[in-house]
Amino acid sequence: SGNMVEMPMAGAMKHGMAAGTVTAIDTAKGTVTLDHGAMSGLGWPAMTMGFTAKPELLAGIKVGDKVDFEIDWDGKAGTITKIARFGS
């Protein structure tokens, strides 16, 4: 009866947070491409990468917007769990 949270597991979901700029949105595929800074929680450097996102999360988001976002990463793909514009 150990703590499952502390056990390393292949494909375990990880959570990351970063800020970035929206470079593309494909509402038909439910994807958004972000040019983001270093991602805390995952130890990623700055890069441009696409993520899946539910359409309701992308409502009001457009190319060129600066956003704060959070993702769940399963080791293969990232899914946006929160995204919000900031700045002007």
C-alpha cells in the first residue's frame, strides 16, 4: 500500500505550464500551435509545438495572441488544459 503518485510509471501523465504566442489554430482538427518559452514542470526549453485542445478552450483565442497555458503530457502528445490571453 505505497503511494502511487511517487512511483515512476511509463507513460505517466505530466503537467507543464508556459507562456507563448499562438502561431496557428486548426479548429477542424482541434489543435493550436504555440511558440512558447521554457515550460515549467516538464523541463522543456523554448520551442514551437502543436497541442490538442477542446474547441471551447480556443474560443476567443486567435493567431498572434500572447497566452499563458497549461498542458497534460503523456510522453507522446500534449493536451491543453487551460489557456488564457494576456497583455493587449
